[in-house]
Amino acid sequence: MFGNYEARSPVSQPFVWVAEYADGTVLSEFDYTTTEENRFQDIEKHKLIRFGLIGNDARMYFEVFGGIFKILGHMLQIDYVTEEKSYQLTGQPFMYDDLITYKDAEFTFNPRILGSGSSAITQFNFGFKVKLKLEDVEFNFQAVCQIPHSQVACMEIKLVANKDLDGRVEIKRNGNRVDIIDAPLQEGIGGMITWELR
């Protein structure tokens, strides 16, 4: 689906989530033939190979085995690096199948005019959360790609470790490091980074 189909939404909203299965079938937020809505809860995670958003001539997803994002044809990987060790947060050989997708929306109205309100989706989000045991450290890691209207897309990275670490988050695009963000962690306390996609 992410490679073979036209990158459009079958309904009026600009993006829809799509779950792609190993047998080549898909479950999309809205059916491409009938436009009937499908339930997120109906995704068959044991068959899943890719999950993400399609629309506006764009394909944005991650590989469920390994958790590596593919955004507009670019591969994004995330590592946590200290002076002693490098921990691959994406690219591990297991399923990143605790899926996240949601929409941000706003409702605008004039309190003096009855029925004047209107709602609009302001941002589409997709990603995953995962628990990782990497050598001597346990990480709770969450990565969510945020696609707002008329603004730069971002990657929201949340990280918690079971020990103090003085390290940094390294982001690679197509295998090349494109950014380093200082990210010291205290045991059991979460940290969050919002990184503009580039």
C-alpha cells in the first residue's frame, strides 16, 4: 500500500491511517472503495508490517519490525548515545507494534451566535511506544510523527530509563547522522524532545 497506491485520502480529511499486512492486504481508516470507516481496534497486529499515514501525495510510516520511520522517502533512525555506549532505539529485531495514532482538533465558535461553531483537525499523529532492554539499560521509548496543517512536521521523542544516563539523542536520515540533541536522563524521570523533520 505504501509503495503501490496513489498517496491520497479516500475522504475529505487530508490523511488517513493505514495498516499494511504481510499478505499484501491493508486496513485503512476509511475504506478506499466504500469510504466506510474502519476501527483502529480492528488492526491485526500479528500480521502487521507497516503502519502510518497516507494523503496529500505523501506516504509516512514506520516498519513494524524494527520501528524505523520512512517519511517522504527518507529513512529515520533514533539512537541514544553516551560516552561509553550507543543504544539503538529503532532498528532492534522485534515488533514495534504498540501503535499510536490520533488527531488534534479545535472547535471555534462565537458565543453570541447560536450554532456558529465549527471544528477542524489541526494535526495528524502516528507512531509507537515500546519497552526496550538494551544491554544494562531498560528504556521506555515513544516516537510520534506529528503532521500539522501549514507548519513543519515534527518527531516527538519521549524517553525514560531505569538509571541515570548522561547522553544525547542522535537522529539519522538514510544512515547519516543529521542531528545530536543533549538529553541527560534521571532514573525513572521522562524526557521529551520535539525535533523538526528535515
